[in-house]
Amino acid sequence: METKQEILNINGISTHTYQLGNQSLSSKTIVIIPGNPGLGGFYIPFAHELYNLFNENISILVISQAGHSPPLKHCFTLNEQIEHKLQAIKQLVPNNPNHQLILIGHSIGAYMVLNMLDKLENKLNRAFLLFPTIERMGESDAGQRFIRLYPILIYLLPFLCFIANILLPFDWLKRKIISYYFSQSPLNDREILIDTVLYDLLNPLAIKNLLQMANEEIPSGTGNNSYIHPESDEYGRRHFSISSNQNQHETTEDDIENQNDKPNILLSSSKAKWFDAVRTVKQLKENK
């Protein structure tokens, strides 16, 4: 399946999108929200795997993060990124009650999906969170290292990209070097992957934007909100659920009984489930 890629104007923002299939002929559209870096081209191999699993006409839409692809001077906040995805879905996905919308959010894209559920509830069929980073990112070892190194990285990495472009001024030469890295990738995906590195990842503006986005998402995470809640079922077995509602304090094991007594919009009732990539593919196939 050939990938259609365009740079569209989404509410005044130039946005790189990738589409597989024909939405006018399909019964459902899968929208993939990238993580960080939010370069949609890196998700094309996964999108092709999904597309090939279906025996019916579906469409898959990958929406790059605003300012990441194509690189823009303005750095968008997480709230602006969420609004950008809502506007993109409104503009690009058919507004038809018989047309199903499926969301897939990866990493910080899962956090965006959680914050989009309420506004898309009437048209959303289901949502999947792949390796979600939705809270407490700043408490991890990697998060702590990033916080310490950010004042250096924000200047160093864009500068290194600038130097690389000076040392390798010819696109054909950079393309040849990059192609060795993706030599094992499927042929249909290879050119998109190479272009994504060449024109986006090696652009100092893109590097600066993705670092600033990480600087917002990692130290504060989701603030004092908690999306993951400990619970127990009717047999006393304990488990955790994800909620699209945000608690204003960190939930602990001691809060389990109280949490079960409170009304809460759980992820399952918000038409969203938490799977890893392999289980997501299988689940989509079983529920097509």
C-alpha cells in the first residue's frame, strides 16, 4: 500500500500527515498520535503492519506533532499539541456516525489521547495506549538525568545538527549514509524513514522543539494529577486501572477502598485500553 504524505494547514499550523487507504471507502479510520520526537514518518512501518492485518477497507492517519514535522520556529505546549490533534481529526476524519474512529497514542501521545477522550466520546470507537508515559516521568532515572542535562542539551544538540549539516552539505551524501541504517527496513518504508531523518531529525529547529516539549512533559509530568488508580475487584484481587479523570493527589494502595466507593470514569468505560504494541495489533484484528 502506497503511503500518501502531505503537509496540510491545520488551524494555521503546517502539519506533516501520512495516510494509508481511502477514508471515503473505509468504515473506520485509525489515527496514530506520535510520541516525542513526534515525527510521523517513523510510524509508517507500524502503520503498514496494522493496515496489512485487515481484510477490509480501512484508513490509517498519522499526524506529526506540531512544530516537529515540518520544523517550525514556534514551540508548542502540550495543551497546544492536544488542541492541534483535535483540530486535525475534526478536519481530516469524516464526520459520519457510521465511520468509526480509533485512536492510538504512543508514549506522550498516550497522555494526549487521555486528554482527548471526553471531547471525542461521541465519535470514538476505541483507543489504545502504546507504552504510555502519562505521569511521574520526572521521578524516573532517565527523567532525572534529562532534567540535569537539559540546560546543556538545548544548546548542544541543535549545534551538533548545525555542524553536521556544514560537514555534510550535500543531501545525496547524507541520504547515502542514512540509508545504511535503514537498509533492513521494508523497501516501501525506506524512503520515508530516510526523508524523516534528513529533513526533520537533522534540523536544529526540530531538535530544539522536541527538547523543549520533553522539558515540559518530564519534570512536571501531569502535575499533581494521577491517571493510574489501584483498585480491587469483587473477589478482593488487586489491580490497576487508567482513568481519563485526573485526581488532584497521588493515589496510594491505602486509597483502594475509598477509590472503589467513588464514581470514576475508567479507561475501559471511556472506550480506551492499555496494550503493548503486539497485543494492540492482535486486538485490532480480533475486533475489526
